[in-house]
Amino acid sequence: MNLRKSKVQLVVLIVALAMVSILSACSKENTSGSNASESKAVSSPSAAATDVGNENVDPLGKFDPPIEVKIGRSADGFKFDSGESIDKNRVYDFYERELGVKLVNEWIVPGDQYAAKTNVAISSGNIPDVFMVDANQLRNLVEADLIEDLTDVYQKYVSADTKKTVDEDGGYAINAATVDGKLYAFPAVSQGFWTSNMLWVRQDWLDKLGLQPPKTMDELTHVASEFVKKKPDGVDTYGLGLTKELTTAVGNGFFNSYHAYPFQWIKDNEGKIAYGGIQPEIKTAVLALADMYKAGLIDKEFGVKDYAKVTEAIVSGKLGMVYGSFGYAFSAIKDLYVNNPGAVLKAYPMPSADGSPAKAYVGPTAGSFWVVKKGFKHPEAVVKLANFFTEHWMVHPHPDYGTSKDGIMYWQYTVVPFNSPLLQVNEHRKVKEAFLANESADAFPSSSNEHIYLKGIYDYLKNPKDNKNPDVQNGWMYQTTFGTPNSGAEVLDYYFTNGLTVTTPLKVPSTPTMAQKMPTLSKMEEVFYTKVILGEAGAADFDKFVADWKKQGGDEITAELNNN
């Protein structure tokens, strides 16, 4: 299976599980309405009033009389109960009944048409009261003075739970929604750690050969050499996975061990935005890869092999180590266990080249933003809608607005949805705590991710050799991704707990010159690295590569990013 496709499947699977459980727990509960339970949920402690100055503010206080909020939204493949639609449904009724917000869909388009529709609306100046935009559109709206400054209403109305969740990323999302010191949007927060790398190792191979997991790059080279020489599974193998697609985690994770960040933007020593792919650390890292290639520790044909070939090598027992994201053990990698019940794949923090811990790169935690039309009488509505989502789909998921027993996903109808930037890390922490306390999966609601993961882990640990059992196969994946010790999520937790991350400094996803020239520059970068690894270029060629990169648009892009 194509591993690029596998990564997409992992994202879809985890997001689906997150939404089905965290945003819609209790799918097996009674789907009839309950005004009493709704009223109780609205008055729960997490929605308690807060003091702002001398004013007592209820973050979930109902608008009385109700207000009308016109929205623009996308909708794809939604299913509805009989008599309901995207314009009239139980979730919209919930907003109106409990929050006093009557939602009116000014326009609805399929997801793949949303950006174009939004651009047309912005160009015409005819925008809805509340709608979602990307970072470039946010800037355009601010420059055109078409949206409200939300700085004061956010501080005044945001609930404690909403603020806690949004701030889990250290302030990146709020910073991304801020222009010239003013907050102009509520960020649709998500996870940025899909770009964070770690080292995945065949632990059973380490144990068989009496080796320890590598903590330094010298130790990584030694382990790779031992894997090649001693063939732990009895077949020809190579020590470290690498693909021609150096932009992927398999390709660029190695660089992170040298404090180098190819294909990424970072901050330089002066706090300015700089391109990671042309920094001096890159030269050291790519030359080290060249040495490993020359020593036969990397597949000689990596330059013509794609991501899927790395998967095949792992599954067939021909590869012992590979850099990857926290969810690397999902999807196609499950076949490793299906083929070999003794296979144990563990994640470790990236080894370091110099004794200073390697840091994982964390991408943006907000690429979409909810804005309010300039002049709208109640700009606080967007903050209250976010608080309402936090309360009823995250903190205290309501059984009537999650997923029905017939599979109708009511949570899809919500507005101003967002998620924890540390969602999977937090899930891991709960699973680990319950596991170490010998608690059963029933310690969590049956529809929650934590229940699903912990049950699967126990299914696997009870009979790890039962590798033909689908439940046990899934348990192997959950143990490797969310369990303890040495799961992917556990390494992420280690990075975040110890401040071992490098966060993107970008506040916009692109600039005019970047859109035009970055694909060519990235290809130039990838080709140059490949030539160095293959021995077709060397250290003496690095300065020319950097000069060419700058001359062919790199300097112009860097200037645009620093001026944003």
C-alpha cells in the first residue's frame, strides 16, 4: 500500500474517531431530546460566569431576545433525520433554544468550492455575519476593514475551558489570528504535530542482537551497521529507511537529529523568519547521510524508490529503523505484525548529533479562522458559539447531538468547531494513567477514543501471538501508537513536556512569490540533497546551492514573510 495514502488514512481515522467520540460521545444513548438535561449542561461548572472588571459575564449566557446570525458554510455528504435539513435541524434548534442564536445559512457550498465562494464574497464586500476564512483571506479582510476587532470581546466572553484548550499550543493559534496586535478572529484550532518526527525501531531486533536504542547519531550508525551485518530476520536488510521523497518524514527526520529543518521555515537567531533548508546545519546532516549511503546502511536504490517501497521493506523484514510521525504504525504498517507476530515496533525520541536534544518541528495549529462582519451588532456571538461548542461537544458531550445509533453525525452541523492542539497526546496520557492503574477500558465511556484504544491494547497484550485476529491487530496498532512504553504519542508527550519543539513562525500559509516559485525551489532543494547523498555533489557545492536558492526567489519569499 502507498504509505502516503496510509498517512492520509491515519489522519482520516484519527479525526473520525476524535469527532465521533470527543465531539459526540454517547452514540448508543437515547436520541430523544431532553430539555432538563440540556438546561443542566448549560449551567455546568465549566460554563460558570467570570468577572471582567466589575461586570459579571456568563460565557454561555443566552441572548434574550434571541439574535439572528447569518453564516456561510460548507456541507458535504451530511445525513439528516426525517424532516431535518442543513437549514432546520436539531443542532440549529439547540443553538436557538439554549444560546438564543438563530443560525441562518446565507450560503452553503461543497467543501471544494468554499475557498472560491469566500473569495468572491470578500471581493464583493458582501459577506455573512460569521464565516470561516484562511490566513490570507483574514489578512485581506483586515486590510479592507470588513471585519470586527475581537480583542476585547474575546477577553471578556471566552470561557475558561475554551481558553485552556486554545492556549494548549503555547499561543500560536491566537497569534496567527492576530494582526497588528489586534485579534480579528477565533482560530479553528487543530494539531500541528503531524510534521513532528521520531525514530521508529524494530525493538525485537535490538533485543535479539543485544543492542540499546540509539541516543546519539554515532549509536544510530552503529545499530544500522549491526542490522545490516547480522540480518536479524535472516534476510538481507539495511539499517535506515530513506526515500526519494525527502520532503516526507522518512526523508527529513534524519536532518532534525542535526538540528536542521529542510523544507521548513524557522526563526533565526535574531527572531526573523528564515528558511531551514539553507542553514549550515543542513550541510552537516546531508553529508552524514552520504556517509551512511556509502557504507551500505541505506538502500542503494533509495533515489528511485517512493514512500511505498519503504513500507514494503518494513513489512518484509528488510528494514530496522525509520524516521516517521507519531502515527507511523497505523494502516499499512499493521502488515508487519500480521506477517510476523513477534515484531515489536517502538518509537524513540530522535537521536542527537551533538548531545543537545533534537527538537521536533511543529507545524501550524490554526489554518482557518472564524471572523465577524464589520458592524455586526453582537460580535461576541462568535466567542459564545465557540464556548457552546466546547461545553456541549468537548467537555460535556450531549447524547442528543453527537452520532445517532443510525450513524447520523449531528456534530457535523455545528459552527465554530475546533479541537485541542494536543488531542492525541491528551488521549495517550489518559490511556497511560488508566493502564498503569490496571483500570479496565470501562473506566471511559464506551464511545470514547480512550475506551477504544485501551480495550484494543488489552486485547493485544492478552494474546500478542494471535496476529490473525482483527481485534488484536488493531490492539497492536493502538499499543504502538497510544500505549506505553515507547508509543508514538508517548514520544510526542516527551517532546511537549520538555519543550523540545520548534514551532513554525509563519502567520500566513503562502505569499504571492511563494505560490509562484516555492515548488521549483523545493524541487531544487530535494535534487541537491539527493545528489550529495549519492556522491554526485559535495560540501563544496553547498554554497552555490544556497546562492541559487536565494537568487531564484528565496530571498524575495523570505522578505515577504517577514513583512507580513
